[in-house]
Amino acid sequence: GNIVAIVGRPNVGKSTLFNRLTQTRHAIVSDEAGTTRDRQYGKSEWTGCEFSVIDTGGWVVNSDDIFEEEIRKQVTLATEEADVVLFLVDVRNGVTDLDEAVANILRRTKKPVILVANKADTNEWIYSAAEFYALGLGDPYCISAATGSGTGELLDQIVSKFPKTIDDETDENIPRFAVVGRPNVGKSSLINAFIGEERNIVTDIAGTTRDSIYTRYTKFGFDFYLVDTAGIRRKNKVTEDLEYYSVMRSIRAIENSDVCILMLDAERGIEAQDLNIFQLIQRNNKSLVVVVNKWDLVEEKNTVVMNEYEYAIRNRMAPFDDFPIIFASALTKQRIFKVLETAKEVYQNRKKRVPTSKLNEEMLPLIEAYPPPSIKGKYIKIKYCMQLPDTQIPSFVFYANLPQYVKEPYRRFLENKIRERWDFSGTPINIFMRQK
Ligand code: GDP
């Protein structure tokens, strides 16, 4: 998937444009401090082309007195991580000093930049847009994010700027692992522990070109791709302190993986940044292994302490809590093998198919014993179920007379019962209700 970043000074309409582009299909808006709100990261689609949109302003809390330095960092990170940068300016304000500061950075990037003049609600504003030529970024694109005018042409323009995708001939049967986590949690150390410092173990397979974000390894008897390790090696001390740094840095790797190895720091526990990445993994329907790294630094390493950690982690990540947690040390290489082994198991769970006969045999008696609650005197009957073939994640469909009356708690009940019977550890699953 391609990544589009929206940059610009505060109040030019970044979040309005973001909403317009993503149509906020995922309506789970959370006001909890430090969580990835939908205002920041969303999915979009135009003429069959899917991409992610990031509103870099969504992270700025006190957006009215944002410092030039902060904007500079935001824009730098956006140019490093995005495929296309949308530089939003406000036609009603004209060119400001901050606009110029942003343009200075953007003129130096090789990434495609689209200059977008927002708030051009009526035609006369389009004439005012001419002064933005002075920014040296080509023709300004006039739009109104509020009314939607011009956004169709803008979307055409965005899609046309995406880099030509190289055909990644990755083998479908080999898992793609992404190692993710906030800065200094030990990602590079873990990867080095996996593959050693030697680079020559990279197998020479057609398709794993230098441009590819996949690198194939055969280590300890495991065959796997590591996704975008370059992004981890390419550290940036200037922007590392930004709240959304780890999100920006993880997006591409997460989107292109099957299983994410999310690293936490044993000494620090779960923090907002960790939850941001976790949510990104969930939003992309990826499978998960949690690694509590730097376990060597924990003085008392017994099962009681481990259980406390486990409980705290699952609690913070609820409601999804069916994933493995491994206590490891990238430094001493303790349980490094276990991490790979578990990631592989989780991948197999992701690919698991439950035979229809087995599924019905187990689930129908249960449903009979605990049927969905009747609504308005109407009884809901589930007659049959099956796992859908060829889906991204395991997806189960239950056929009912009144599928629309089966609510979320009951779907969760079905999901839990499936998880109790078959091992889907680490993998999200879908439960659909359909008309019989
Ligand atoms: P990254 O930013 O996530 O890639 O983190 P690094 O792999 O660069 O590690 C950051 C720091 O933590 C380095 O000084 C590592 O030596 C240290 N580190 C990484 N893993 C461990 C571990 O398991 N135990 C200890 N004690 N230190 C570690």
C-alpha cells in the first residue's frame, strides 16, 4: 500500500481533508490520551487503488502555538516515510512564514509533493491561489475540503504520483515478519540476533531485489521474510522524540507483513507509543506476537512477575487478548529462537482452515444451548456455519434467519468459543452473520 501524508501549518484544514479522503469509515474514535485516533491514520481508495492517509497535524496537541521547529520535524518525517506528500495551504491567508518554512523543506525532497490550496469554496478564491506559485512547488491545486469541491481531481493527481510498484515475487507460503516497536526497544538488536551481522545469508532469490522491502532469510530451520529492516537501521535522532514517529516508521512494515513482532521494553512497560503501534497492527488485521525485551535487566524473573506482566499487557490491549507474549533478551539471545518459532506458529494459525463438518459439529450444539437473545419476540436461529475460503484472516460466516439482530456481544461469544476449540492465537478473526 502507498502512503500519503498531509502536512501544513495549523488550521489550514488538514483534518478536514483527512476526513474527506478517508470518509472515516472506521468510526471508532477514541479520546483516550495517546491512542491512535482515526483523525491521524486512515485508509482510502480511489479508482481501485488503495492507500493510507496520515494527518501529521493530528498529533499536535496545542496546534495554535506550534513552533516552527516542530513543523520542521513533522515535515521531515513525512517526506521520509510517505510516497506522496500533500502540502496544504490556506487561500484565505496567503503565504505565511510557516508556509515558506515548510516549502523550503519540501523543495529539497525527491518525493512527489502536491501543493494544495484549501478553503477555495467559491471561484473568486481560485484567483487568490496564484500567489502560492511563489513557494516553488508548482501549480497549487484549489480545493475545498469542507465542501469536497476539487477533491476528485486531487485524488486523480495523488494516485497518478504513486511510484510504480515493483512486482514483489514473494512466496505466498513463506511468512512475512515485521519487527516493530518504539525507538530503543531493541528492534535492531533482535534482528541482528535473528540473522547475525553477516549480510551474506540473504538468499539470492529472484524477486528479492534491492528495492524490495522484503528480505528472505533461512535461519535456525525457519524460512521467512523480514519486512523493511532498512527503516529500522535508518535512525533519525531529530524526529525520534515525536509522538507519532514510531507510527510513521511502522506503517509500511506493518502493512506489508503477515505477523508483527511487537517489542516492548521490560523496564518501561506499556506506554502510549506501544499502544499506538498495537492499534496500527489491529487496524491492518495483522497477526501479533508480543516480545517483552530486555528481560535480562529484570532482577526478579519468576512466574509471578511474568504473570503480572502478562496480565498488564493483555489488560491494556483488550478486547483482543489472544496473543502470545514472550520474555526475551536480544542482548543475551535468551528465547530468540522461541520468538521465531512462535511467529511461525501464529502465521500457521492465520492460515488455518477449520473443516466445515468439524465446525458445525462443535458450534451448532453450543449455539443450541446458548442461542442469541430473541429481539422483539423474534427468535433468532442459526442453522449452519462455515469458514470462508481465501480470506486475509480467518473468517467465519454464520447463517441465520435474522442476521441483523445478532449483536456484537454474541459475535464475541462465538469468536471466543472458536478460539477455545481451535488455536488462533495471535490472529484476528472475523465473524459474519448472513441471511440463510
Ligand atoms: P531499536 O531502536 O529498537 O532498533 O533499538 P536497538 O536495537 O538499537 O537497541 C537500543 C539499545 O538497547 C541499545 O543500546 C541495545 O544494546 C539495548 N538493548 C537491546 N536489546 C536489549 C536487551 O535485550 N537487553 C539489554 N540489556 N539491552 C538491550
